[in-house]
Amino acid sequence: MKQHNKAAVKYAHPNDRHILKQHLKDLSNISNTSYEYRIITPNGNVKYLSIIVGKLLRRDDGTVRKVIGTIQDITDRKQAE
């Protein structure tokens, strides 16, 4: 899961990295939350994402095994605003 975290932060817009780092720092407290942030794609486009974290699945030892939720591209909506 740490490898996915690094990729998410790598593409996060520099002004929004703090949002991701705050949520990824302690996964035990992110269930039933939502947030928005921007990414910069490899070709330089800015995209807006909405993330909704619904549930965490844990291993027997209590560590997070899987995060269940959605990621949605909301770029069109944000640009219309």
C-alpha cells in the first residue's frame, strides 16, 4: 500500500500534496471521509479528483489490508464552477 501512496503523492498538485499526506499519514482514521484534490498528469494536464473512503478491511493483526471507496474525476464540474 505504501507504493500506491508514493504514486498518489507524486502526481498530486504541489499545492494539494498536504491534503494527501494528511489522509495517508494515518489510514486508521480515514474511513467514512471524503476529500478533493488536484493531480498533474504526466503530460501536464491538471485534473480534479474526488475521493470517498467508505470502509477499511483489516488483517487479523489490525493492519489495513484494503481501502474500499471511490475515486472520481470531477474536472468538468470544477471547470464549470
